[in-house]
Amino acid sequence: MEHPALKNKTFATLLALLLGWLVLVLLVVAGLRRRGRLSPELARKLVHAALGLTAAAFPWLFGAALA
């Protein structure tokens, strides 16, 4: 059974884009960290900043998609 919100194609597209963004941030930071270009502290701060700002935008992003 499909969740009612996923029937809205705008919402489903936005959700897929956000998931892709979150995975991209994690992969880029992890790759830079493994190559020694980022300290563990900076890598952690970058991930927290990127994901925190993304999460802060959820009310506006999802509010517009579900309206």
C-alpha cells in the first residue's frame, strides 16, 4: 500500500532529490576524509552543517510540495 503523500509527484520528486543530496554530501566528505584532505573534526562539522541546513529547510520544502 502506497503512502498517500507519495501519490503527489512533486513530493516524491523532492524527497528523492533530498535523499540524493544527503547521500552526496556524505560520500564527498567521506572521500575527502579518506584521502586525508579533511581532519575528522572538519569532516564532522561539514556534515553537521550541510545536513542541519537541509533539515532546517524541510518545513518550507515539504509545506510547498504538499500544498
